[in-house]
Amino acid sequence: ILKTIEYPEGRQVILIANDITHKAGSFGTREDVVFKLASEYARERRIPRLYVAANSGARIGLAEGVKKAFKVAFKDPLKPENGFNFIYVTKDDYERFGSSKKEIIAEPVTLDGEEVYK
């Protein structure tokens, strides 16, 4: 129950938080589902939703085969510390995972004269 000036007796809230002691609080696919369902529940019932973020970012919760297909288009491949433009998969990997199975949803772009999917 959260007590405020407007609600001195308190009101219900939906609290979503990451546990920093579990996988550094990172957000994976299971947590994404919980976040979505709790958010929908709060919206449907018009209950405030509070999100307490104490995490290290997102985890890509994918099958190992899909995970290994991702590549990085660095702004300067010789200086990766300068950042990246996008994450991509090759055309072959996109056809293997994305086009029919819908495991990867991406758009085609040209990188160094080669069609890739970001």
C-alpha cells in the first residue's frame, strides 16, 4: 500500500523490480513476460505501476545457435571502443532463422557491399 497526500489511507500499486543479486539484475525473456503481464494488469485495473530498476541491462535469451549468428557493425572496426551502428545477421543466417521460422525479425541493409539483416 502506498500512502500519498491524495490517498492518505493508501492505495494499491503494482511494483516491478530487478533483483541485483540474481544474474546482476539483468532482464531476460522470462522477466520481459512478467513485466508485460504486470503492466497489462496495472493498466486494466488503473493501478499505478512502479518499476524499480537495479540492473545491468538486458540478456538476450535466445537459443545458442541464434545467439552465435549475431554480428556487430562497428563504426570503426579497428576501434570498437568508438561504438557500433547496428547488430546484424548475414543473409544465410537470416534465411536459416528468420525468413520462414520468424526467429529473427529484421530488415535488409547493405554493409560493405553485402546484404545483411539488422
